[in-house]
Amino acid sequence: MNEQLIITTSPHFKHPTTTQRIMLDVLIALSPAVIASVIIHGWYALVMIAVTTLFAVGSEFIFNICVKKTQTISDLSSAVTGVLLALNLPTSTEIWQCAVGAIFAIVVVKCLFGGIGKNFANPAITARVLMLLAFAEVAGGQLGGNPFVEGSHADLIAGATPLVNIDKLSPEMFFKVTPSIPEMLLGLRAGAIGEGCIVALVLGGIYLIVRRVIKWEVPVAFIGTVYLLSWLITGNALLALYYILSGGLFIGAIFMATDYSTTPLNRLGKLVFAIGAGLLTVLIRFFGNYPEGVSFAILIMNILSPYIEKLCAKRPFGGAKNEK
Amino acid sequence: MFWFGFLGNTHIPHRKNTAGMAAEKIAPPGEVLLPMSQHIGAPATPIVKVGDEVKVGQKIAEASGYVSSPIYASVSGKVSKIESYLRPDGRTVPAIRIVSDGEMTLSDDITPPEVNDLESLVRAVRESGLVGLGGAGFPTAVKLEGVKKAKIDTVIINGAECEPYITSDTRTMLEESDLIKEGIDTLKKYLPDVRSFIFGIEKNKPECIKKLKELFALDEAVRVATLPSLYPQGGEKVIIYNTTMRVVPEGKLPSDVGCIVMNVTSLAFMAKYLKTGIPLVERSITVDGSAIKNPKNLVAPIGTPIRALIEAVGGLTEEGGKVIFGGPMMGQAACSLDEPITKTTGAITALSIKESTEPPVTDCIHCGRCVEACPVFLNPTVFSHALGLEGKDERVARLEEAKLGLCMECGCCSYVCPANRPLVQNNRIGKAEIREYKAHLIELAKAKEGR
């Protein structure tokens, strides 16, 4: 009889979920949006996604070699960042710009802070914001164009995102020139390649909720807050619907505001984070200089996240108050 | 704030393969090893010498303090050695080895105890060698005596049995329901202040719930509470809250909120002892796990080596995995198959090599699964972080501020962690560090006084 036994401390059972499995789930959840982006925006979208993913994973690989760290690319988190970044960029972005963005996201925002779980700001969002500020092509495709575009969908796609029109037109005129609600749901409008197709994003979101990767409260509270406040400010329920279907709200609420590293650990904290991000989005959209505010809102909340986490921590069961 | 209903939040596999199997008595083992510490408290003191002839139920070690428990010979035969035994928790205690004569002759001293009031009940329970059979091993007599110091109005009978595989309590509830009833009647008689008796049973044992509900259908003082099948229902503070909504505050005992928690098998044993006078010399034990050929429930003398139990169930399917005292969530891994079962061993779990091999530890991804899994709302990441701080004072202060003392080491955090971080394992290190630090402070204070 071989008497060698394995000895470890309890627990001796382990839940099968691993980091890699979670990231794979996120990639699976992103796949409808990827497919939709290619159908709507053409093959160039796929090229963009491929480039950002390749450079994201590649830069993490090379970074780990340079700093002599255990290789971490197999956890798939850099692939998630890569895909998400591309989905947040318009087709007017140059290939080299995609590559620069991906490298910035991984090396500066993630790896320099210690890698997965330690970065305080969402890499994809930070990179997108940087690109928005640095590259005219990104800002142009996202926000610019002729606000009075009329007619075909093709024009609309080439033209402005409805958010630009909302600010400048009366509601009657606005409804005349913008895509209908079904078109908005399918993503037949201008903007970043992955943000438009609400149906695909929601499909991915439901998958993540069912797989228990994300909490349903976060996207619901984020989008709900934006809807209610937009309704309150405009006094028009239909117009408020455009506000939530436009811009990067759905992709932000489902895939960015639910990022583990950059949001609070506890459930109450996650909810507060989502409501706060919704509030900031509305403030930036209505009162700021930029027509779109989801990225900025999430980024600001990322910075507040540790404090929200601390304030929202549950009191340990039966725990006495700590003396200060 | 912000919690609803029940404590306990973690789905774990049940694998109650042996729930339908009646316990079988095993053939007497060739020898038994009886460690002097099979309970919480001071180790017992041996009162036999090498070469002494002993019979089943003969006292071989005396309780050596208030929180302690006597130990009885579990086979008849000869004391062959008094040796030191390395417990799976790393402590070394004396242990008495008895070579069996195969006869299992009962000791002549055995007579049912005379019980006519609380005092004599506590004395009898103390003499029986009974300790919490669910796994904690707290001497039952000390618990019962708590009635004198605090006003106890509720007795909770723990039949949660929340660990995977283990069904020994399930079998007690099904096979020994008469004893359970007698036990309740005894407690009623001698603990007149107690107004309610609550059985807490996880809902994955509907037969047990049904049986006990029928048994106590006409008894208004007894309630059978169905607990969710969410680990760790059997934790003391968890079962108290989930059956009575009472919160045991930090640093307090269940008796401070008017409760006593007793394992269901302990209760049945108490009733049996009062009838027969045979002390705690054997126990029911589930032998199961992914490396066990034919899982079974067995009744075995305390001190039986694991090897004899595994042979009694047809052996292992593969060698070289893990063999655990208790269940996979809180049990302790055995170093060798020659280690003996003790009073608190409710199960032997043998896991296959595949299930014994842990995935690699990767970086924390800050997902919050551990925070959500913790049944007492701790944040395990804080403890692990605190352990990395420079300076002992700072480490201990941070660990205490985050309430490490409330951790019951149920292991939910480590179980759910996708990065396989050693969370509960770090908590144990943290607790040891706090203990050490406090002992050191006391020493310092003494040294100052001495000067």
C-alpha cells in the first residue's frame, strides 16, 4: 500500500469557477456585440478588434517578461480589455491608434499598478478617454459630424450620434431626423462600433447575470438612474429612452461598471457605484461640455470606489463597534 | 443592515450518498489508540499503566479540569503503550494504546447513573465522557452547567449536518428517534426554565424533518425548523440566528443570549447513557468520499485506526489522495492511515488525487465573492492584506479592527475564491499571531511586575 497522503488545511473542496473561466464568460458575453459590430460597421470593425486584442495581450506578455513576473496572459483578462477597448471606438480610428490605445490600457493603466485586480481605473475606459482627447479621428467619429443629417441609415451611421442632435434640436425636429427606437435597439446609428447594438449587449448582460459573473443591480441601477433623471430633466419619456439607448451607456453599464478591480467589493457598494455613475453621466450629458459622459462618469466613480467600498461594508455579524 | 432572512450563503455539493444506509458495527479492531485530548479544554490524565488489563467502558483517563472530559477504554485488552500522539492540528498529546483481546468484554463498573436533579444530571454527563459529537468537542456537562449562570430559555438541537458526505447525524435522527425523545424529556425535566426546544435541520434531509415533526407533533415546546441547504448552517452562531433570530455578540457565548446548542447525536447519546450507563466508547461515523469504493455508515470503537474503517468499506479506489477527519469543508487531513478516530470524528472522507490537488494560486481579482460568501459578513481580503503589513503591532491592530475573532473558519471564502487564494488559511495564521501577541503582552506585564 502506498502510504503517501496529500495534506493541506481545510477547505478541501473548491468551487470550479476560476479567474480564467470568469474572463472567458465575459468574452462569450461580448461575442454578440462583436458580431453585431462587424455586421453594422463592416470588416474594419473586426480588424480593429483584432488589433486591440493582439496588442493588449501582447503588451501584457512582453511586460511580464521585462519585469520577470509569472506569465498571466492565460487568465484572459487582457483579451477582455482589448475587445472592450475596440468596441468603444468608432470606425474612424486609425489602426495605429488602436494599437497605441491597447498598449496604454494594459501597460500604463493595468500592469504598472500591479496587474489584474490591482488597477484602480478601468483600463479600456481610461485608454478610450485618452484617445478621445488625443486623436481627432476618435473624437470625430464619436461626437462630431453634421448634426442635421437626414435620410438614409448609411448617412446616419456616417453622421452624428443622436446625443449630439438631442442637445441642438427641438424634440419634434429630433424625432424626425433620428433613427426610430427599433433602429436604435439594433444599433443602426453612428458611434463606437460596439456600443450601438443594444440587443446584443443586453444578451451578453443576461448571460453574465445567469453565470453569476456580474450582479444584476449594477446595470439596472446605472441605466435606471440615467433614464429617470433624463425623464425628469426633459419631461419627455420617449426622449429619455433615446438618452439611455444613445452613447455608450449599455456597454458601460453592463461591461465596465461591473469590472471587479475598479468597483467596490461589497454588493451595497456596487449598487452605490452604479447609481453614482448614472448621476454623473446625466450631469455631464446635460450640463457638461461633452455630449457623452458614460466613460468619464465611470472613471470618476473608479477613483471613489475604495471609499464607497469602505462606507458600504456590512457590520460583521454580532461585531461590537470599534473604538476610535 | 442589508441582510435578509437566513445567514449562510454558499452552495456546496451535498453528496449524501450514505443517507439511506443504516450504520453497521465493525469487527473489533486489533488495537486502538486513545489520545488524551479529544475535546476542547485540558487534556485528560491517564490513570492506567502499561500492562494493565482493561475492559470496555473502564475509565482510563480522568478529566483534569473544569473544561475537560474523562476517557474510557473502547476495547477490552491490555494497555501496551502510553505514547505521544501528533494530532492533525499540530499539537502533541499523550495517548494510550490498547491491544484488543477481541472479546469486547464490558466493564463490571457499568451501572446506569442516578439522576434526580440538575446537579446529578451534570455529574452524570461529565462522567459519561460526552463532548460535542458534531465536531467541536466542547464538554457537554460544561454547557449544561451554564444553566446555573445564565437564564437559558432555548435549547437548539443541531441536526443541520451541513458538510458534504456526512450522514451520521441523519442516521441518528432516523434510527434513534426514541432516544432523541427521551433526551428531550430529560432536559425538560431538569431544565424547567427552558421554554422551547428547536431542532435545526437542513432541508436536504426531508425524511429527518418529517420523522421529528411526527415524533413531536403533540409537543408544543418542540419545534422543528427547516434550514436552507446553504453552508454553514451547522455553525453555532449561524444556527442560533437562523432558528431564533438572536445574535450572539462578539466575545459572548450562546448562553449569553439564552441558548444552548447541542448536537443531535450528543443528545441521543446522553439519553442512552442515562439508561445503560455505558460511557462514550463508540460512535457512528460516515466513511465516504470520491476515493471510497463502497461508502457506508459504521459504528466503531473510539480510537480505531482509519485503516480498519477503510478496510470495512472495501478499501480505496486509488491511493495517494487525501484522507480527512470529518468533512471536506472543515475537516483535518490525516498524515497516515494509522491515525485513530476520536470522539469528534463524525466522518472519514477519502478524496481522489484529482480532488485533492489544488489549482494554482493566482492574483486576487477583487471580485467580492468571498465577501458575499462570508456567513458573518467579514471581508476576508482585509485579513490577508493586514498580514502583509510591516510591524506586529500594526498587523494585530488591523486584524482585530476587522474582527478576525468572529471568523469561524468555515472555509466559504476559500471555497468560492476563483483565484484559489488561501483566505481562511490566512485567517488561521492571523489568529495565531493575535494569540502569540497577547501571550507576549501578558509576559511583558508579568516581567514588569516582577521587577
